[in-house]
Amino acid sequence: MVQLLFLGPLEIWAADRQVAIGTGAKSLRVLAALAAQPQRTVSVELLVDAVWEDDPPPTARKQIQNAISAMRATPIGPALIARQSGYLLDVTRDQVDVSRFEDYLTEADRAVKAGDVPAVAETLQAGLRLWRGPAFAGIGGRHAEALAARLHEQRLSAVTQWAQATLELGRHGAVVEELTALAEQVPTREPLTGLLMLALYRSGRGAEAIICYHHTRQRLADELGIEPSQELRRLFEQILTSDPALAHRTRRPSRNFLPRDVAGFIGRAEELRHLVRAAMREGAIVIQAVDGMAGVGKTALAVHAAHQLAAQFPDGQLFVDLHGHGSHRDPLTSEEALEVLLRSVGVDEAQLPPDLDQKAGLWRSESAGRRLIVMLDNASTSAQVRPLLPGSAQCAVLITSRHRLVGLDSVQVVSLDPLAPADAMAMFTRIVGAARTRSEADLVLEAVRRCGFLPLAIGIVAARMRARPSWTLGHLVQRLADEALRPGLLATDDYGVTAAFSLSYRHLHHDQQHLYRLLGLHPGTEIDRYHAAALAGIPTGRAEQILEELCDAHLLTSPQAGHYRFHDLVREHARGTAAEESPAQHAQAIQRLLDYYLHVSEAAAAQISPWRRQIGPPAQHPPGEWPQLSSVDEAVAWFEAEHANLLPLARWAAEHSHAQHGWQLPRNAGTYLLRCGHLTAGATALRAAVAAAEQPGSDPRARAACLANLSLILRALGDHQAALQCLQQSLDHARATQDREGETALLTSIADIQVRLCAYHEAVDISAQAIEFFRGQDNWVRESSALSLHIDALVRLGRHGEAIQAAPHVFRLLEGRPSHRATGLLLARLASAYSQQGDQETAQDLLARAIEAARDTKDRISEADCLRRLARALHLTGQASQALKNATEALDILAESPDAVDIVETHNVLGVIHHSQGRHRQALAHYQQAASTAAKVGYRIGRAQALGGTAHTLDALGDTANARQHRQEALAIFIELDVPEAARQ
């Protein structure tokens, strides 16, 4: 059998004698390239590159064939196999010393994982004996040199690993003999130098170890201009002081103290992968902390990870329960924990030193050089853990804690959330059994949701279900939904979810416990420093500090900076602890919270709607600190963050005899909800406000104000009759209380609804009265609103000239005024009068100003209205392309903040534009959408215009019969409404 030896000068052996294949460079390089990959096809291109590198001759392929042919006449000839794309050397890995060396390295790695140090040393020594000199010596070429460089690195790594294993076995002299010459050859390989120094020291040759260090230090300075590494300098200092940690220790058998692994562990795949991969990194000790709330599965995950890593840490798998949150005993002191660790590695009781520092030093010494995985479970503080950290870079530490251990340097934190729904369901099913959960996925999901997706709770509930064969999932879910029964379901005879949370609560200091209890009173879902400060009556800075501490204790989560949230089950526990506060303290905390929300929501609503009437008393206890809301954007942002809290808080207030807050809070929120187009939520909020305002003790004006606000929402929803009813009820109250200003404002709103109901004559009369009143009150915003309605109604009736006569009044009223929603509305309606009169240039100028005002005030609905009116004006001047662009943009805006009337008007304009350009199918689609929407909200003029446009389009498409039917239907509506379109049909 042929043997190919490349770990030194090339040698080929056959039948126990060395043979030659020729000394030509081409043949040697071809053979080296083939031998580097035995039994694998090597392409001709790679062989050409191995021989000639970047400058092959034109005959390169032919010369490769010639070299192969020449070698066929040698003993290796039978092993040379031609393939379609190249050649293959058909020899086993045992026939090539390079492959045998690599196989020894693989076998040594397996021995390392198994903790078999003698096998590691023996295997590596066998592999190193294959070397006779530099690999691929005398062959040359870039390809062979790259192979040689890789193998050289592998050899040095193997020597290092062999030396470590051999030192561990106590054969220090063998290491000195092997490394003395090698360390001289590669002085920059500091780990080799360090091993040689340690071997010399342990062989009683400490002076030579010191000389070795100084020699290496000088070589590094001369050749590279650097100092030795920190690790080598530390070893030098230990040798100088005869540090006991350097003494050789006889290996003791590996001991596994880990708790039993979790059978059928489910979920946490990403976290588990992170823990395992990080622990296997070389070079420095890996410290990982798994933190999370009580019952989230920290210990189960860490134990599972430690079992998976056990083979990688063959010198021992240690476990200490630090009792950081124990119910029956105090946490272990660091000194007590060190005694457990030291006994775990075999230190006799009599050898334990008397104080903490000495115990910590002995622990670092005992762990040095060992591959240990140390699990420190249920830690309370960083100070408790810090002395327990091993001194060896070959160790890994897994810590679990309910607290974030921010005081540990270089710790990698894995924070656990409750399980993902799919994993929670899988855990439940595994415990209960698939037979009882089959086809009941919805009920399983509801059960684990009621458990807050918390592993502890799921495990207890599922085990209880398994023990009761008569229970159905529906029965279980029903019991979990009962707040009185749920705590009992989530507890066992000796532990439970409530008990786990109580242990966390018990370890809080007084201020933390006090705020935790008060936070349980908060009816909303999210908490910030202002809420906490209001509840506790403390400065916001102190409140934020405690909130962060509760986060560190995993009693709160922080979904985004500055915002905090309870887990559902923790909230229940916090509400339970609130009973420790006196009724008076409860009442005061709630009053402060309600007053905080009232004060800030009132300020935010005033920013959004400056002319909004202030109704009801101000906050009895205004907050000392609150978010500064100096712009509409800031007010809207505050409502966006808080409206999910405001409405539950308002409901709570109404149900608990806080009637003023019960209607004021949702009324304030309604201003934002209308502004941003959250119309359904706005209607719900304001109906709640109306109901609360009817309670005894409310301001008599409250119900009227809330009804007026509700009408605005109903108007935007297209329920004009209901909006009119609300306004009429509010108007009756204003007249009964002789509230002239309120009466006139309501008349303006009624005029607006009359326009939408197409009662244009009534709208003209009512708006004229409102204009006169507000002119005398110097209320330009309300006067502008009334005037814009007056102009709109006149234009609808075809009285364009009368509408344009109001222009001087408009310009005088708006002169020097800031941008406001009323500004854009008034200019847009006056522009429509000019447009209908045929003056498109003036109309377009006014609409440009109106659009600017709408954009300045970020009023998207008004912007859409102006764009639609501008589109009509542009169409009438033949600018169809720009008209289409503006109308389309208006429709896009209305998709964000839908207003049914504006949507109808915009579809009708788009129908007109498409029809004029011959795009009849597109026009028909817009008209049909307009007619359908108008019918739903009773907007008759819009429906009639859509039917008329449909008729024109059907005529163009040749469908005259349907066109006639639509035209007649449109005409009937126009005649009923007494508008100019009747004469044009």
C-alpha cells in the first residue's frame, strides 16, 4: 500500500521502501494538490493554478496531462483516476499523513468533550509524531504554501492543547522537553511560552521560568515593539510570588450536581441557543444571567442549558440554590455559597479557610485550569454573586435571578418574557395529553391566556386538569375567568403563582412596596412617571427611579422607554396588596390620579381646539409636574399615548362616584378622537360622557356640552339625524339656561347639519343669525364657521352672487389672523362661489391659501376638502391631469380620516374628471361608489349628483335606457331639494 508523506520533505513509500516519482516541480505540485483532497475530484483549473499560479502557459492543460501520465508509471499510478472535470487520487485517509494528522485532531476534540484528558494527550502526541519538518517542504507554489501555513497553525494549536493536557496529568518534564525549542522558534506564540514557564516552575526550575519570560519579553520588544500580554505578565508575577494557584492538583472525577432536567422541555429555542453558544466561546470566562419575573421559567431554562453543556465542561457541573427569594429561609451569604462550591470540587471541611476573602481565593484557585459549568440559581443581588465567580477562563457561569444584576461586569443578560402563545399551548397539551385537547385549540389558547402565558401558572393548571378526568376545557376556562376562583387554580399545596409574586414583593423596600400597591389601583394598562407621581404624591424623578427598580425586580415591564406595564397576573397581585393601604389613602391616591388626567387632558384638548368651551370645575389637586404641551402635535401625541388609559379611567370614575371626572375625561378625549378620525371610539367615549353627566352632582351644563361634542362625531360618521337630535337637546338646555353664546354656537352646528341634510334655505337663515351674534362677540373663529356655512348654503342654492358679496367681509375677518381650521374652511367655500360664477383664477388663488392654512394646522380633513374643490376648479380650466392628481390625493387622505360626505363629493369629482377624459369605466366606478355611500348616510344632493353623472357616463357608453332611469331619479331629488341642478338635467 502506498504511503504519501507531506509533513516534512516529500516521501512516498510502497512495499516498505521509499520510491521516487521524479523531481519535476510540476509533478510534485500536482501530487500535493491531489493528496490534499484524497478521494475527491480536483479540477484541472485548480491543478493549473497550483503549478503556474497566475501565469499559466497556453499548453497548461496538456502539460498537466503529461505530468499525470508520467506519474502513472510510478507506484502511485493505479491511484490516479481521470474524471470528466479533473483528476482524483484514490487513496484512503490513512495513506496520507496530512489526513491522518487531521483525523487525530478530530479524535482529540472528542476526547476533550468526553473529559478524557489522558486520551487527549495520547492522541495529540500520536498526531504530532507524524511531523518530520515543515509541511510540503521543497514543493513550492502558492497553493502548497497556503496548505503548509494552515497545517503549521494546526500543529501549533495541537502542541498547545497537548501541553495543557500533559501538564494536567503532571508530566511537566515532558512539556519542558517538547516546548523548549519550539518556544524559541515562535516567540510570538505567547500561550506556548506560558505553558513552558508553568512546566519549568512545576519542575522546580522557577529561575529558568523567569529567564524564559525575560527572553520572550526582549524578543517581542526587539522584533515587534510590544510588551507581553496581560495573561503572560500575570503568570510571571505568580511565579515570582510562588502563588499556590500554580501548583499541580491531581484531577478528581467529574461530579454533576445539576437538578433533574425538564422532561420534554418546550419553547425558548432562541434563548437556549444563545446560552449554549455563548458558553462554548473560548478565551474568557463566560458569565450569563437569566432574569425575569417569578414563574417565567428561568431555572428550567438554565438547568436545561447546563445539561446540554455538560459534555463541554467535563470537570464538573455545579449547582447552588442561593435562596434569593425563598419563603422558608434567608438568602445564602456569599460565604455559605462558597462553602457549597468548595465542597462540590472536593475540598474537605477541615481545609476551608475562616473568612470570605480566603474562601473566594481558594475557590478561584480550585477552579483554575478546570472546565466547570457553575449554575447559581435564585440570586438576590450582584454582591451575593460576585465572590462566587470562578477564576478560570475555561469555566462558564449560569445565573438566574428575579432581579437584573446590573452590578456584574461582563455579564451577558438573557431576559425572559412569558411564553409565546404556540409554546404555551404546546406545554399545556404535553401535560394534559393530546387526547383531551384535540380539536379544542381555541379553548387551550384561552386557558393559557388566562394563565398569562406564564410557565409556572400553565404547569399548575395543566397538572390540575390532568388530575381531574371529568373536567372539560370549557369548564377549566370558565373557572379561570372567575376572579374569585382563579387564585386557587393557580396554586398547589406548597406553592403557587400568588405565593411566587408575594416573595418578590416581600423583598422590596418600603417605598417600592408602597408604589407597587398604589399602581395596582390604576385602572389603565400603561403607567409612566407622571401617573406614579400622582398616585404616590411624590416628585416624578423619584417615581421614575422606583418604577425602574420595579422593572429590575421584574414586577413591571417596560415596552418602551418611560412606559411601564404590569403582567396581567402581577396586576391582580398588586391589586390584592392594595388592601394594605387605608381607605383614606386609596381615595387620596385615586383623586390625585384623576386630577392629573383631568388637568393634562384639558390642556391637550385646548391645544387641539382653542375655542372649545371650558365646562366644569378644574382639577381639585392639579399635579405639580406634567408633560409640557405647547403645540397641537404634542397634544395629539399625548392623547395617542394616553387614550387607552383615559377611557377605562373615565368608566371607573363614573362607576365610583367621581361623576365630574366621569364626563370630563371622555369629553376631552373626544376632541382628540374626532381630530384624528377615530370616530367609533369617539362615539363610545362621548356616549359614556353623556351618561356620566346625567349623574347627580354633575354640572348642569355638562350633559349639553357632551351632547354637542357627540354630535360632531355622529356628523363625521354620517348619522346626521342622530347628530341633529343631540344638537336639539343641547339647544333646549342652552335656551332654558339663557346661555346665548352657547345657543348661537349650537345654531351654527345645526346649520352645518342642515347643509348635510340638504335643507339649504334653513341653513342660510340660521347661519345668518349666528354671524350677527358672533360679530358682536368679537369671536372671529365662530363667526368664520358661521360665515363659511352661510356661503356654502348660498352656493348650493345657486345664489353665487350673494355668496361672493360676502368676500369683503371674509377678507376683513381673516386679516392678520393666525392659521386656523376655520380659515381654510371659509376661504375654500368662498372659492367655490367664485368657481361656480366662472372666475376660476380667483377660485384657485383662494384655494391655494386654504390648503396652506389646512397644512399649517395639520387638519387633514380640511386639506382633503380644499384639494377636492381645487380639483374641480382645475378641471373647469382644462387642467385635467393636475385635477386628477389633487382629487386622488384628497381621496387618499379621506381613507385615513373618513368623512362620508367628503368621500361622496370626492368620488363625484373624480367621476367628472375621468368622464371628461373618455375614461368612462373609471368614471362609472367612482359615481357608483359615491351613490352607494351617499345612500348609506342620507346625503341626497351627493346621491343625486352621482346619479346624474352616472347617466351622462351611461349615455357615452351607449346604454341609453339605464341612463334615462338614472337621470330621472336624479331629477326627482334635485326638484325636491329646490337646487339649480334641477334645471340642468
